[in-house]
Amino acid sequence: MFFSVYCNPFHDKLHHIWKNNLKKKTRIRFFLVFLRTLEHVRKKLCASYSNFVGVFIMESFPAESTLSDVATAEQIVSAPRREDSSATPPEIQNLNTGVSLKYAQPSTDVDIKWYALRASYGTELKARDIIASKGFEAYVPFIYTREMKQSEHGKRRLVKKMVRKPISNLVFIRASRQEADSFAKNSGENHIRHLHYFYNHLEGLPQGQENPVTISEREMQNFMQVADVDDEHVRRVNLEDCHFKDGDRVRVADGKFKGVEGYVVRAHGEQRIIVGESGLYLVTAYIPTAFIVKL
């Protein structure tokens, strides 16, 4: 149908040119171009037809899945790889009690927590300063990253120079839930533009009802102590990238990370200590076994 309606008039004109105006070799070339054009049109029509059928099937037969199923799958992906089942520290997923280190501010309010906030790229320090100007404790962790710059040929390449920069999009505030809401929610009196909560999607709660990511006082102090060490080998990691050696909590007894408490892992090919919780983890640089003391 398509070729009879749209191609026949064009074919008649082509036949006229073929007979009257072109030499033999030129005729052959023109005919080959015509065939390639028809093939291109055919492929376009087939692709359009396939897209139409795909959309029709997706709209007619939507996939059935629940948010709880998705959360369960994410929990499985987030589980740390380890040498045996007893190696996973039971506290790594729930560290809600503990003692404060030098970074902690004294408080008798049990509702005071460290909330993780998501800032737009490049505004982490500005958000921290605004929060601090309101009388709240705020923190932005720094780690070393490799700079990217434009090469001579227009391609991006890694530069060996390491630069200490804020972890992208991450700002912490120490406050009650109501106080944190005033900064993170659009209706809050202290709301900062493009500043929102990090939400915990692994709890299996329906969308819109997830709880903000919080870090316990003890883990936050260890997290800050590691981030404040000026060492380019400090890395942000995911649990699945770490191999836990055992389930014992340890303390670093010597070196630049002295006093840090966490768990022994093998990450990036070296023995390190992991700190943090709720999906926000840092690992130290290499820690010799002689510096590790079990708690």
C-alpha cells in the first residue's frame, strides 16, 4: 500500500530521467541510490511498527510488583560479601547506642540525631554555613578525589593529582526531627533551596513514608574522625565492596586513625577499618594488624 501510493509517482519521474537525460553508468548509480533509499524507508517503518507494538503491550499488560519486593531485593544486594556467615557484625545494620567521642556535643534530648541531607552539587559548604548560622551543628565530610580535566583532543582523562573535596551532595545536621524538617522540607521556616533528606529505601515502607537516613552518635563520631584525617587513601565505599574478616568490633590503637572504632574489612586490596551506617560508609587507609585491638 505504502509503495503504491507514495513511490509510484516518484518511480514515473525516475523512469523519465532514466530514458531521456542520463548516460548508462549514471543510470546504474542512480538506481542503486534509489534502492538504498527504499531500504532505509523500509527499516524506519519496521522500527516504528515495533515501537508501537511494544508500547501497546506495556500499556495493556503492566508488570505487577510491590515496593516490598523491591526493598527485599535491595537488601539482598546491599548485604556485605564475607568469608563465612558469622563474619557479619550484628551491629553494622543497627548502631543506635554508644558513647560520644571528641566531636559530640552534650545533649540530654534523646530525639537529637544526625540527619543526612542531600544538597545540590557544589552547594554543600553553603548549606553547612547556613545551618550553622541558625545555631545548629552541621558537618560536611571531605575526601580525596581525582580531578577530571579536558585533554587536548577533547576527551576527558584522569589527572594523577589528588584533590581534597567535599563528598558530593552530602550534608549532616545534628538536630531533632522537627528542627531538621525546618531545613529539609519545602514548608519549613529555615528551608534551604535544593536541600532534602536522604531517605532509607531499604526499610520496605511504601513510597512517601520512608524514614530519613540517620546515623547514631557513636558512628557519626567515628565517621567524622576518619573523614577529618588528611589521607588520600580514605574512601567512601558500599558494603558489597568490602569483605568482613570477623564480626568483632575493634579500635585502632596507634597511627593517624588512633581511637577510631569499627570493623576490620578488606577493601581495595588492603586491610582497613570501616565506619558508618545506613548506607553511608567510609574506610580508613591500610591499618596494620598490630594497631588493631578487639573491644
